[in-house]
Amino acid sequence: MPDWVKIVENENDKEMELQVEADGMILLQNIRNVFPSATTLKYRNPENNAWRVIKCVDDVLHPPEDDGWRNHTYLVVVPKGQERRREISAEVEDTRNFGPVNKAIYVLFDSEDLTEGDLRDYFGEFGTITNINCIISKKFAFITFEDETVPFRLYGKPVSINGVELDIKEPESDEKEFRKLALIYKEDKITARQFREFFEQYGEVTDVYVTKPFRKYGFVTFTKPKVARDLYDQNVKIEGVKVFLTKPRPKMDKADKREFGGAGGRGGYQHMPAGRGRSEEMGWGGPSDGFGMGGGGM
């Protein structure tokens, strides 16, 4: 059985579990899969309550005791000054106005039989269209409305035009990243619709992304960032499948970003393919049964 250590970002946070390597070490990269700015770990000396910082050499963390990591709870260490910036960032997120989301929808379809006219005729029924950027050969379109309340009514709506089913998503933006929740799961048994129905109990959902082909991760986006944050680091069951909920990683390269959309491309996640989406490589588990990221180290 693998060994696990308890880790938190801040004192009094809900604990995560990080898998220890076979040689008893912890790879810094495994920590950075969730906390990108981490440099090492620290824990309280039970005798005098002083902080003890874990030795990290060549991105490998060494256990503090001869008999391993013991039952301490370890805090993530980040460069000096970033703790306060992290607190300020969270405060700013809570005070920002995040709705309505934006004036555009991002439409995906799996046919070249549609025309721009078909899209304009159908979506024009919902409000005045100010712009359509449509490339039928690449099977996507961006449609912008005059009324900013229209897109939210369309996100996730089941739509079919001339027998062609459409997938309507919220376009990517930097602001959207604050409202996004990453989903890690090992069984390809959950549809985007089932994800949406499950998470709507927590708040309004604008977007659900499920990888095709299946890559053991997905994303759900809410209208408010606090809803996503409140679900970080939880294990849930959806349609009988265990799903680990976590904070998305920051940025990946433009080539991968274009696959799922960024400015001028397709809408989707900017983070996971670089490593965190591969649950078998992460070494992360939830606080109860070690679910979600079991498997070897990176």
C-alpha cells in the first residue's frame, strides 16, 4: 500500500493527501500540480509550535524523520510575499461583478451541412446579433448579441438545426478561469448533461467540458467564482463514479490552448493536458479514501 501525507494550503484548510514515492521522498512537481508556486513544505514542531521547513534538493523533498513523514499536517510554502498577494486575490474575486457573463456564445457542431444563414436565422430569434464569426469547415462559430443577457440563456441549451446537434458554450476568457472547477475521474460513464444537472444544485452553470477521447478530466464553469472555490478538494459521486473536484492549474502553451479554445480558437480549458489532467500521474488523493489520483509518481 502506498504511503500518504496530509497537505493544506493554509492552516485550518481542509486536508488533501499526497502520495509518497516508493523511496519515501515527495516530488516537488506533484505538489506543483495543484499549487504551482510551491517551493517546499513545512509543519509545526509539536514540542514548541515553531515551523520546520522540509529539506528540498533538486526538486525532491526529504522526510523530516528517520521513520518518515509521520502524522503531521504539512503546509505548502510559497515565495515570500505571495501569501498576501494570494489573500488579496481572493478578496478581489469576491468583490468583482461576474454577471452577466458576456455577450457571446461559442457553438460547436459535427457537420458541414450548416450555413451561416442557418445560424443567424435560428439564434436571431433570441436577440439582435451584432456579429457572427463562423468557419463551417472547422465546425465552430462565435456569435455575439447586442443584449448581454441572451448568451446565459443559451449556454448548455440542447439545440438542433436541420438535424445537426449544437454544443453551446461560454467562450474562453481570463475572467472565466476564476469561475472554473476541474473534475478528475477514471471512468468514462458521465455525460456533459449529467455533469451539468449535478452541479446546478450548487449554482448557475455556464459551461461543461468533457474530453473526447476520454482523458480522465473535465471542467464545469459557474457564474460566480465562490461556487467553484467552495467545491475545491472534494470527492463526490456522480452516476456512481468517483470524481475529485479541484482548482484548475494556470496556463499551458498556445498549441494546446487552441485545441480547446482561447482567443481566436476553441473554447475550453487552458491547463490540464500538461500533467494535472492525467490522474494516474498526479499522486493525489482525497481526504477520505485516497481516491482520484492514485498511481505512480511523475
